[in-house]
Amino acid sequence: MIRLRMLTTLVDAIRADLRRPHPFAYERIGFLCCKQSSVPSGYLLLGYRYVPIEDDRYLRDKSVGASFDATAIRTGMQLALTEEASVFHVHVHKHAGVPRMSRVDTREMQQLMPCFVNVCPERLHGALVMSVDRAYARVWGTALETSGADVSRITSVGDHIKVLS
Amino acid sequence: MTDQYTRQSFLGAKSAELLQNATVAIVGLGGGGSHVAQQLAHVGIGRMLLFDPDSLELSNLNRLIGGTAADVGASTEKVEIARRMFVAINPAAEVHTYAVQWQLAADALREADVVISCLDSYAARQDLEVSVRRFLTPLIDIGMDVHLVNEQPHMTGQVIVSVPGGPCFRCLGFLTDENLRQEAELYGAAGGRPQVVWSNGVLASVAVGLVVELLTGWQRRRFRAEYLHFDANEHVITRSPRLEYAPKQCTHFAADFVGEPVL
């Protein structure tokens, strides 16, 4: 079982950032850094920092909601390498309820995740899709099947413990 | 929602599912922790982690819920008494027991959504809070003590909620260098602390209410911490004024200070 836990203040900050309109991209993207711990049932990932992708790192690609350049990818890789972090690609689907990864999301992650896994193979890395009120996450890593694994429980800790998944 | 929980359905349409899918840890299964375990079983918590290295002794029988005279003779572990009681009430629950100091099973403790501290020293509470804060886990502490006031015994207690990001035990003035120092000076000389079943029960009930509030959010109350004081002689619970003066954000634990410590 894989759990992802973070403060509600961090979740709010991520949503606030991703809601900001971009000059030309349809949606925004950021990276969530997590510390990884082993627990008897599997893994616990603890979100601690969110790094938005800078405006000028987006590419003018109308075939997807947002596309970013190699510098942005290197930012994520650097976070994984220097902080030994589990790094999540984060974006929003603008609806309520538990989101799912689209075909485009899956295709993009198959290209992006090996970059993170190569620089920090001892950690899981993944994609976090947030909706208006819930979230879905999938992780990849050398400890898992190549197809990755769903994060079973995503919670935010604040006024109360909100189950996002 | 099954019939078992219809009387608490006001907690929310999904409350039974939220409680069933939650993992709650109790550290210390003595007079306070055994009460908490019993009530959490009734409430419908689906997964429990129980930590206590001790076995039942005769002096525990005045207050340890679920303990029997036969358990004293058999030196039954306190975690086993709590497990037995829990599954008797809630057979579908998954209950894991650790008859060791929690530090020796710290990786298991990390799975908890909420931890309840039923420890009896300031130093032990400090150790536990330092650990669970790193894993973004709310901590609820209960405890009671008896002091002599004008040569009369006066029972007091507290229930404190420490939520990551919000004020901690030190921010709330519950843990201070002075009370840790005084406790250290008495180390080995304090003997058994006075405990009675009814005041433990009050404190445990309040703690269980706070667990349910944290897991369901049913009151929609915005709280970053709680500090309740119990005057057990007068049977009165009041909110500590220390809450008003505590910083809104913790000044001792940074929000990004998470995961296993790097030595």
C-alpha cells in the first residue's frame, strides 16, 4: 500500500498556483517534493515542498494542455537528485470528484518518469492529478512493476484529515 | 451505512466509511488508553495500532478497561487485552499489537492517521511528538495527575491536540524546559502515579470525540490545536487560556521538516 500525506496548507497552495491563468498554456504544472519512508504495508510519501514551473518554461504546443521545456524537466530532476526527493508532476483537472489520468497524461508520464527514476532510483516518483476537491496519484520506480502503482490513500492534514483519493 | 452505525449517521453520509478506512494508533494501553481503545471499537475505526510493552499487574485492575483477575495471573500483555476487547466489539477490524516501546516499532506508527498518546511523563510525550510531527500525524494527548492543595488531593487532567503546522506542546506551554527538568530530578523516585477509572474515562471520551472530529470534520470547526483542562474534583472541563496566546503556526517544527531524520 502506498500512502501520500501532506499539510492542507500545502494542498491549498498547490491549487492556488495551478489555478492561475498562463499567458498561453491551457493549464499549469508544478513539481511536488516528498520524503519517502518505508512502512510495514509499503511506502509513505510526505509532501513538503511545491515548485511551480516558471512561466517562460512552457512551450507553445496546442496538442496538449501544457508542455514544458528541458530546463523545467531538469528542475524536477535536480530536486530528485539533491534532495533525494520523490518528485511528482502535478496538474489539475477542472472538475469535482476523483480524477483519473488521461491518455495524454499517461503518455507524458511514460516519457518523464524515467528521467526522475534515473537520477534518484531509490525513490518512487509519480504524477499527482488534482481535481477541484479530490486527487489521484500514480507512482513509478525500480521497486515497482514497470507499469507503476496507484497511490491507495491521499490525505491532507489540517483542520481535519481530508481523504482526497 | 450499516445498521451498526445508524445512530451516529449525523456525523456525515460518509462518516462510517471514513472511520472504517482510518488507521489510529494508541501509545500506552493503561488506564487511559484502554478506555480509548474500547470507544474507538464502538465508533467503528477499521484499523488499529496498539503499542505498550507492559503486562497487566494487580495494581492496574482499578482502572484498566477489559482487564480481568485472570489476566493478572496470566500476565497478559496490555496490548492483547485491548486487541481482545476491540475485536469482540468490532470483529471486522484489523488490529496490530506491538508489545514493545513504540520506538522499537516506529515504522508501524508512521502509518497512523492519528496517534493518541496515553503516556505518563513529559519526556515520553516530547519524544512522541517530535517523531509524529515529522510524519505529519496529528497527536492527541491525555493525562491526569493528583496534587495536594491545602493538604487535600486535587485531581486534574488535560486533553491536548497537536496538529502538524499548528502550535505544538511547547507552543502551548504544556512542555517546558522547567517541567522536563523537574521530572528528570524525580526520575526513579516518583513511584506509581495516582490514577482512577472515572477521570481517565472522561479524558478518554473527550479524546475519542476529537479523533472522530479530525477524521470526519463533522463540526466543520477550524481548529489548529486544542487544549482542554479537566478539574476532576469539580467535574468541569474548560478550554485553556494558553490556546489564545499560542502562536498560530508552530515555532518549533518547520512545516518542511518531514520524514526520517538525516543523521
